[in-house]
Amino acid sequence: MKHRKIKSEIAFYLQNFDQIEYHEYVDRQTRDFCRKIEKESVNKQHTDYFLNYYVPKVKIYDILSNDGMTKLVNSLYKLSHQKYKVFNVLYRKPTILHKYDYVHMQKEHCFLGRLAEVQFIDSKYINCIDITVTQMNDIYAFIEYDISFSIMLNEENRNQFIIDYLPQITDDDYFESFNIDGCHKLEIIYEMNQNYFEYICQHFVTSLFFSETGTKRKLLSIVYQIRKESIDIDKIYLGGNLCISYYNKDQNIILNRNYDSTKYVLLSGDNEVPKFDISEYVMKYGNIFYLRIMGESELTFFEKEYSKYVSGRKKIYFNREIIKLFKQVRSFSECQPLRGSEQELMKDFDKNWILYKGNNKCRLKDYKYIKIEDYKKIYEEKYDYMEKMAEINYTKSNQVIAVISVIIAILAIICS
């Protein structure tokens, strides 16, 4: 039912999207928005809204267990040679006789390196996807998909990119549903447009490679937005109080997100595509850093899956699905750093970055967030409950099997 609804929404978008009409609507909305902001006395100096940018690349991030890594590596060897060229695959192809441990215990050191480079042979938009891997903790690897475009996507090219790839979306792709009834046509098309671009980029991850959760939720992403003019942090408008921005003093770049903790944009001036990689922070700080940026999203996703068992809709048995949930709980209840502590993360951050809430500076340690100890406590409580329920259901199953075995034995004796 949900998939049919999403397909009808995509059809609505394709039938009603018009480049000229949409461009005029965006211009009107932008002018009205700028006037409204400039009327507010506190925002009079922040009149740079970072318009007229282009998108050279998008980065998608995912986490995979050892089983997931095996399937990801396998997918690299299965890509069509007519459509893709795969270079420098880090690991050998797993076989039935030879399986490998891609994720293992690493407390004193951690690996960070390129997993593979996938070049697109005949794509109008995408040049290549560079895949990097590091280890987040003892259970999950952290994967970065660096999607580089062969053309710089301005607004018009970006819109056409969406139109060209929407027909390729399948039931296996993650897409949010929109209310296309009762809303102004251009208003809902604008909302869909703002989300579809990243959903399509995620489509390449889930369709070409492998993701354990990418078909069920939005993965963490960073959209690079580049312009000719340089950035002046004192003039640029960073959004309302729900927007969080991280300003890098040395590189003069801004990492910005709104209320959605999975959607980031990286702003850069002087036509420079900056070298920025959060994988290095994950390699060094593990869960401590990852839960800073994705903790709330991970907890929301976990609660959605966990509620199936708490409500009684599903029984907790030791099957593949519950084992995945056990891994997630165990993974995020670990708080031991791979190399750096939370205090070192704070020090490292203050050395290179400034945190903004809206356009107001604030210190990272003063910013309200769920602390790492709180995550640890939440996940440990859930782990204990799930473990006990699984043991109870396992005991019940054994009792049922024993009774059935006795009945079969009695029937066999009677029949003989």
C-alpha cells in the first residue's frame, strides 16, 4: 500500500513539474523569505543567503556489520562490466569456502582506507563513486560513498537529474511519503524536490551495493554546495534556532543542518571543493563521535523496530532479525573510544571548529544533546529486556518441541 502511494506521488511530481514555473515559484519564495528575515532586527547583518551555488558531489554514509560488509564486497564483483569499471577493490571476493572477518576487535588502532572506486561508463550525471571504509566499533564498519558528478549541478541540472532518475525508483528504495491532496501544487512539488535529490543519491547505494537499513530509513548525507564568492561567516545567514552549523576556521567552510539530523550541507566559496571527511573522526572517536551526529536518528530507528516486540506484535526468538537488533543494541551501548576520549573530541573541535545555533555562537560542551552515558544506559536496559524475553521464548519453544516429540513417540508405539 505504501509503495503504491509513493509511486502515485512520483507520477504526480513528473506530471506536474515544469522547470520555468518551478523556477519562478522558487524566486518568489526566496524574495519573500529574504524580506521577512531582513525585517528582523537581529538578522540585519546576516543577509548572505548562499544563493547561486552548484553541487559537485554528495556523500552518503552507512554502517555495516561483518555480514553486511561481506555482501557489500560481493556486490562490487557483481557489477556489470558494460556499465561500470571497478578499481582497487581492497578485499578479495568472499566464497563459500573462504569467508573473511572485515569487522573485528580494534581497540588500540583503527584502519581507514579506500574500499573501491566505481566509475560509471555511460552516465550523463555521475562520474564515479569512491567508497571508503573504517571501523566504528567492534560490531560495525563505517562506510562513506563519495558520489562525484560529471557535470556541476546547478538548479536546472539538479531538477533534470531528479526527473531522469525518478522512473528508476523501486520498492526497495527508501522514499518518504508526501500529502499531495489538499496542498498547493507548487508548494508540495517544492517540498518533494528538496527531498527527492538525496533519496535518489541513496538509491545508488542500495541498488548497486548493499545496505542493512538503507531501504528502511534515510541515511546520513552531506550535499556539497559550492559558489564563486568567498564566505564571510559574519554575513552569511545560517538559519533559525533549529539549525545547527559547524564553521571550520582554517578551511572557511560551513557544515549546516536543519531539524533533520541526517541531512547536512557543506558550504564552500571560491569555487573550491574542500577536502572534508567525517570518517577520520569516526576512526578516531568511534561511538563517541557517531552518536553525536546520528545518535537521535539511530535511537528513533531502533525504537521503531524494538516496539514490534514490546507491543507483542512479534515474539522475540533467536532469528536473523532479532540478532540484527541485538547487534545494534550491543554496538551503541559500547562507549569505549578507539583512540580519543570525549574530552579530546571537545578539545579537537574547539581547535578547528565553531558551533552556531542559528547565527549565535555556542560551545559544544554547553549544547544540549543526549550524552553518551545516556545512550549507553538506554541500550543496556533494552538489551537486558530482549535477552530475558528471548530466553523465555526459547525455553517455551523447547517445551513445545518436547511435548510434540512425546506425542509422536506415543502415536508411533500405538501404530506399531
